[in-house]
Amino acid sequence: PDCLLSAHYGGRAGLVRRLSFANGLYGVLAVSVPAAYSHDGEEQDLFNEVAGDIAFALRKIDDAQALRDSEERHRHLFETMAQGVVYQDAGGAIISANPAAERILGLTSDQMKGKTSLDPGWRTIHEDGSPFPGQEHYSMVALRTGQPAHGLMGVYNPVLQSHRWIDVHAIPLFRPGEEKPHQVYATFIDVTERKQAEAALAKRETFLRTILQTTRDGFWLLDATGRILDANEAYCSLSGYTHEELRQMRINDLNPFETPQETAARIRRIIQNGSEVFEVRHRSKDGTLVDLEVSVTHLETDGGRFVCFSRDITERKQSQQALRESEERLQMALHGADLGTWDWNVATGHVKFNERWAAIIGYELGEIEPHVRSWETLVHPEDLPRAWEILNAHLEGKTPTYETEFRMRHKSGHWVWILDKGRVIERDRQGRALRACGTHLDITARKQAEAQLRQSEEKFAKAFHISPFVLALTRLRDGRIIEVNEAFTAITGYTAEEALNHTALELNLWVNPADRERVITTVAQQGAVKDWELQFRHKNGRLLHTLYSAQRIEIGGESCVLSSINDVTESKRLEQERLELERQIQTARKNESLATMAGAIAHNFNNILMAVLGNLTLALDDFPEYSPARQFVLEAEKASQRAANLSRLMLLYTGQGLERSRPFCLRQLLQSNWARFQALAPPDAPLEWSLEQPETPLRIKGDSARICEAALAVITNAVEALAGKPGRIAVQSSCEFFSDEQLARSVMAEKPPAGRFVRLRISDTGAGMNDETRHRMFEPYFTTKFIGRGLGLAAILGIVRAHGGAIFVESQPGHGATVELLFPECSDNVPQEPIR
């Protein structure tokens, strides 16, 4: 007990008390005091209080040590456990991660600290491969809901450069009295290998199931009692029963010729031996009997299972029967049918021929001496040595049979091809041949057919190799090339050595691999394709436009595809050029008609306006300054002047209205009108002029006033594009050579020939244009603004067209616009007139 004990000795007393706290003993406190103090209540209370404080302090020390030990054990577990562990604060930021997490995620702890689930670097995905948003991560769900979250996700490991599949458990952590978690810790394990194994297993199961369902052999599964559990489509088709009907049956229902006792005995035998192969007859649903060869294997699973494969041998049985009958007929045929027969006594040389043997070479049997000399005499001299060599090898026992082909002289003098077959049927004790029998078959027709076939093959080979079209022979089963002609090399760039035994996919010939699948499917189903427009790729990467045809053929029992490819790339290009030329001609005719009409209208309109303006001027002279009517006449005069300007713009659009063509320098034109251009620009968007090639003369022959007007219109359009906002308008001028390919970018239908051009380039930082606006910006009366008549930019088109130039436009919404006006450079020997 924790009570106070005292002991008196030599005028002093000893006070002793246990140091305990909360059922824990931490030692004993002993103090020596004068004997008088041992009976003092206050002194004793003070002693007990000091003892209690000491015990409490010792408890605290013990608790701190226990906490340190617990933290050390937790840290060791945290760092050594196989599971990845990550702690995140209430905002989702990672606080700490253990080494397993570093290994699984491919990041160090320092790299992970501070990262949240919303960081795109995790590149997390669902099982179907779709993106896994950060706010849906299981740790974020646990923080948001306050409930544990669990699931599978894929995360990118930058060290392995691949996604790893992890099984995550996220647990929210709460402080006492708080409803929202202040932290979440997530544990996870790498299940990538398991996922891969599951995928492989699923693929294997699908593969095996596909085999069972597509094999021509029947399959069924029995339990230990003979009840049918499953069957494939082949057996359903063979038996005439559906899957559902078979699952209600036993094997004895299909085998009426075997008793239950015999079936039971067979089952015991299969269980004992593990498997068995036997022949049996099953009765199909319509009563037909089917001969089967059955292979059964016993499995020790689910109480015992019998895996049965069957093959329909009905035809084989019938063939065996037919073979026996055929052999009997053959024996009868040898005694008096078409085959010539011979029976040779090897020792005497006497030979017994039948009538057919003699008839094959045009003789009556009585005309042939029954001796081997008759055969020797009639065989072609070139064939006789080889025939004797083969015959002697058989007589000596080196070959099981004798067979050879040779020519024999017909009675009429021509040669007949003979297939001679035979064998020794009797030998003496030393193995020497005594008697041999055989047959003669007239194969002249076959030999002639073979010769014709060789000639045909030679013709085909010549036609194959000299054809101007690409010809390639490939195997249907794997697509490997087995023969190509010279045109293949000329058109695709691949030599025969590079192409043979490779597929067109391996050679990267197919631009669209899906085309190959369509071709193979169609050829397999329909046997051929004809003149399909397909694209192929040259060895150097150039695209080839072709007409593709293919035919399925059989060569030596192998299904092959003969492909014919007609390269129409050049024809396609010429056709496109023809269509482009027709389009340009139509555009030119349209512009010519429009120009004629607009010019006539503008000319007549100008004549009318001159009369109106003249009369208005005269009318002004008749009205005093104070007359109210004078103001109306002035407004009418202004409107007439605007109409005259409109008429002038119409003439400019049609390429007319040029006053005088003369040589001048574009740089001088810009300098003399620069103040006029600058007056258009707002203060917060000053006009900048970049002098490129200051030493190069920028000489143009044309109407300088109209070209100045074109520049003014482009600058005005650039100012309006700024819409009052701060920006920049830059003007550049240069002279350089432009190729046909560069000039093809011109927005004008008429493309000038390649040459040197003076370029006026005006760019702005305004709102920019989309493709539709950019394509239509030079159309008459097309405008995106509330001001203007929509003819200013159209007039630019007419001015540049009249000078034989080109216009380039580049623009994107929000990125400003750049307009380049190109005018043919004037030769140096033409005198230049001053700019006024």
C-alpha cells in the first residue's frame, strides 16, 4: 500500500512511502527526519504530497519513453512495410510518404511533398484507360465525405515510364470534437502484375473458348454421373440438339448401342487410366447415326469431370469401305481393263503381257515377243539407261517399288509416254528377284498438258516481269510477298530482295492499313477486287495514287493473292491541274464579264453624275448665302460626289480607272505620302515604317496614285481592326524573287509568273480574321463593319490585278493580320519619273 511508514532510531525517524501512480509502481521514497517530525501531521502531509509529485513525474517520464518507443516502432513499420503509405493534409497536399510509396509511384518523398491529387503529373487513369480526375482520387473523396474510400486506379511511374495499377484504401483522420477530417492517409499496393496476370488469364480463357466454339471437332463436358454440362457449337450442329436440350440429357441418351453397365465400366476405366480414345455411334435428333472417334480425359475437379472431344469419322468409315470395294474392282481391272500389265520371270526374261499393254503402242498381242527384249527394243534410247537404273535398284532391294516414266515407239512411228510401275513379288532365299509384276499407263496426254503448262507458265512469267503495272504475289494467310516484277521496284523504290518474304505493312507501303483489311476481306469472300482507288507510300515517303486490282489464285495448294497496281499519280496531278486551269479560266471569264458590266455602268453613271454636279453648281450661283434652299443643294452636291467616288471604286475593282502607267519608286511614294498615312493612325497605335534593303531601288511601272490609294485602304482597314485599342501598325517594303510555289498562295485567281516583285507589307495587332472573313475580304460589298461601303478592299484587288501583281493575307482571330501587295519590278533601263 501507498501508506506512510515510520521507524525511530537514535533520536531520528525514517519516513518511507511507495512511489505509485495510476496502478503503476515507480519506486520507494525514504527520508530521515528528527523523531519529533515523525508525529507531525503537517510534515507527514507534506511528505506524502512530495512523494505523489515525484511519482507523477516518474509516470510522465515513463509515458514519454513509451511514446518514443511507439513512435519508433511506427516509423520502422512505416518505412519497412510493403504497402505504399501517403499522408495528405486537409487540402490534399502530401505530407509524407514511405519508401514503398516512392518505389511504386516512381518519385522520392521530397518530390511528392506538397503535391496534390490535382497535379496533372500523376496521369491517373481508370481501368478502361479513361482519365481519372484528381478530384475523384480516393483520398480526395475521403477528405470530402469523411468516409473511407477504396478502389483501383492507374498512376504513371516516371522511372519505369509506364502506368502502375494500385489498389488504394483512403482513411480520413479526425481531431477530437471535429467533424471534418484534418488529414487522410492512403495505403496502396502495386497490383500491376496481378492485373497483367488477370488480363492474360482472361485472354487465354477467351482464346480457349474461341477454339472450342470454332473448332470443327465436337466437344462436350460430363459430370461423374454422365450428365452433359456443356457442349460447343460443332457438337450441337452434329447432333441437331440445342445447348439447352443437351444440358437436360445424359450421354446414354445419345448412345443407344451402349448399355448403362457398359457405360459405367468405360467410366471406371477412364478414371483409372486418366484418358481413353475409342469409336462410338451417336444418334442425332433426326435419328441419323453418326460415327465418332472420341477422346476423353478425366479431371479431378468439382467431383470429377470428363472432357470429351469427338471427330465425325462417318466419311472416313465410308471411305474405308469404298477403298475396300475399290481394291476389289482394281484387281478385276488389272485382269482385263485399260491398264497394261506385265508379269516378268526375271531369271528367264520371259514376260507375259496383256492385250492393253500391246494396244497402248499400237500392236496386237501376237505381234509382241513375250520377252524383256521387246520392252528394251521399244523404249526410247535416251530413256532406257535411266529406266534400267531404277529397275535394277528395285531388283536389288534398294527401293520398295519400281516406278519410272519413259517413251516407247508406237507402231505408227511416234512416241508414247508410259508410266511404268511394278514391284518384285517373289525372291529366293538369297534375296535375288525371281518374279516381278507391274502396269503400263499411257500418260502421253498428261505429258502434253504439262508441256503446255510449262509454256503457259513461261508466258505468264514473261508477262509478269515485263508488265508496266506493279505485280505482286502474296500469300493470303500471312500477306508475305513471294514474287514481284520489275515495275514494283521502279514504282515503289523497293528491290525484289528488300520486298520478298516481307509484308506490305512491314514495308510501310499502305498509307491506310484499314484499306488492306478491306482488300483481304473482299478477296477472301468474293475472290477479287477491281480498280479500287487506293494510296500507297513510296520508299522515300512520297504518296502514290493508284488503281488497285487483286485476284485470289491457288499455287501449289496455297491460297495466294495476285495484286496489280496501276500508278495514276501523274494522271491525278494532271487532272488536278486541268481542273485548276478550268477554274482559273472560269474565274477570268467571270471577272471579264463583271469588269465589262461594271465599267459600262460606272461610265454611264459618271456621265449622269457630271450633269447633276454641273447643274447643282449652277444652282448654287442662283441662291444667296442666306437662302435655306442653298443648304439642300450643298447636301445634294456632297451625295453626288460620294456617288462619283463609288463609281471610281467600281472602275478600280474591274481593273480600269488607271490614269497613267509610268515608272516610279515605291519608297519615294511612301515617303511623300507618309504624313497622310500617319494622320490615319491613332496616338496609341503609331504607324511604323521599317526600311528593308535601303540600297535596293523599289521600282514599279504603274499608276502611283492608285497604288498609293491601295496602301491607304489597307492602312485604313488596319486602323479599324484595332477598334480604338492600343496596338501597332507596321509598314515594310522590299524587293525579292518569288517562285511559282510562293505565288500560289495569292488570294487572287490569276497567279502571275515567277519573278522579282516589289513587296508592300502592312501588318497590325488588331482583332484578326477567321478563315471565312479572310477568304471573302476582297469581295465587293462584303464588310464586317458598320461603316464603309465594302468596296475599298475590293478596289485593292482590281488595282493589283491591273498591275499584274499578287496579294498575300495571313491572319488568325486575336493575332492581328498581315497583308502583302506584290507588284512586278520595273527594269532599270526604264526612266523613272519623279513623285509629285
